[in-house]
Amino acid sequence: MTSSSPGDLAVDGPPPDPDGADDLGVVVRGVRRTFDLVVAVDRMDLRVPPGQVTALVGPNGSGKTTLMLMLAGLLAPDSGTITVAGADPVTRSSAARAAVGWMPDVLGQWETLTCREVLTTFADAYRIPAAQGRARAAELLDEVHLTELADSPARVLSRGQKQRLGLARALVHDPQVLLLDEPASGLDPRSRVDLRVLLRRLAAQGKAVLVSSHVLSELDDLADGAVFVSRGRTVDARTVAEMTLSTRRWQLVALDPDHLRTWLRDHGVAEVADPAAVRPDHVLVELPTPEAAAALLRDLVRDGVPMVSQAPASGALEQVYLGLESERR
């Protein structure tokens, strides 16, 4: 990563892909998009490899949705290049759209159509034979647990049910690339788990999955890597493994918090004062490496401190996100 100033970070464009994986995933190089005088995306770089789930993380107004719309072929960039499954969404729009499953954060719908009709209509739009389209619709309705509502009009669905129908709609043509904008919004806990299992399975099948979400704790369990954006630019990109290795804040819970605090004080381990991060009966410490965290837990147990748990104080993505200087406004 290169930096032009502390508050204006940029990363080098994606390196060449010697294995040709770019032909199955997404590559964005130096993309810019403006709306009148507003710069929504400013020389952004991104890679979404096949076989992985990539998180797109950034605050409101950082350019995430604008980028997603360009990847889906619904907006054209002012400059820079985009390839989706090897196709440019502007110059080869039919090939790019055939490869993409796009799920916006709000399901646009024909309210009089049933859930089944929504899916068969989209199957027809992708020129899937009618019988195959009906079978695919039934399969996907079962996948997203909407079979009981298959012949109900879409207008009666709850917010979470509409999200599940939107996901099924994005999958109707079995795309190589999935673009999901806030897919878990409105989902109940069981449906969130089902979504995570489904997306991991699709990635295991070789699909490239890009997920934009503000719920970073869920992305920790889902994503293989993350791209962080701010003010229209890419400011960081890491694998989840790299982020986990950089975890520094750990939350300790003991049956006797006072005993724990006394032990830490006697052994020169400072407690971090951060009341927004933990409950009063939890103890927050900062450690340089995961190995140091393992050694601390070993010593606590050896000395008879009744430990209940030790874990990162927040998810890996959240720690990286909160540590970005570009987000300190």
C-alpha cells in the first residue's frame, strides 16, 4: 500500500494474475465515477477472486453501492477498467450480465407477481427454457425457505422474506459472480446462518462472491478477505487470516474479575480503558501477537485464575476498520 498523505490513502492496482483467475472473478483498476460535482468513486481498485467470499467494507457515502452498480453493468465508469468473469460490463454487457447475479439492498418487484412468478420471469429473461426455469424456481424457493409462500404475491412478504427472494432471484441463472448489497438486512438469526452456509457453499463451487455489509461481525465468519474503501478510494485490502494475525485487543472473562485484574496488575499487563468495547465485568488488554495471547491464557490458568473465556475484543474486520486513519473524521 502506498500513501500520499495520512488522510488520503491509496493502494496499488491489482497485480497481474498469472493463473488466469481474473477470467472467472472481478477486477477493478483505477475506476472513477462522478455525479455532477460529486466524486463517488475515485481511482478505486478491487479484486474478487473466484472460490472466495470478499467483503466490501466502508462507511456510508464511501462509494460501495456506486461500485456495485458499475460491476452489475447498471452504471458506466467515467474512467478506469472493469472486468467481470473476463467481460467488460460496458463493451460486452450481455456477457457480463449473464455472468453476474446482482442482489441490491432493496428488492424491486412486481407486487402482483407471486414469488414463483418472479423467479420464472427472471429465468425467462435469461433465456432459460420454461420447464427448466420452473424447476430452478422450485429449487431456489426451497433453498431460501419460501416454498410455503411460492404462490403468494410478493407484496405480502416481510422485509426478511423479500431479501431471501432477492437472493433467489440473483441465483436463478447460476451466475459465476455474485454481487450482494446488504444481503442480511432484515433477516432473522436462523436465516442469517442459512445465508452464511449458502454463500460459503457457492464459493466452494468456484464462484466469486462480493458482499457489501455494515454488519462486520457477520462478515468475520463469512469472508475470506476484505477490501476497505473510504471517500471513493480503496484504502486497504487483506485476507481474514492476515487480519486475525494482527488482532491486538483481547477480551478476558473470569469468574472473579477482581482476581483477574489483580493478577494482571501484578504481572505488568495493563488493562485498556475502553468502556464502549466491553461490559464492566470483562477485562480488555492489548497484546502484540496471538502467541502472546496464548501465553497469557496459559499463565492465568497455571496460576489458578478461574478463567471463563479469552477472545478478540472485536472481529478482525472491525479492528482493521476502526484502525484506519481515513475513518477518523
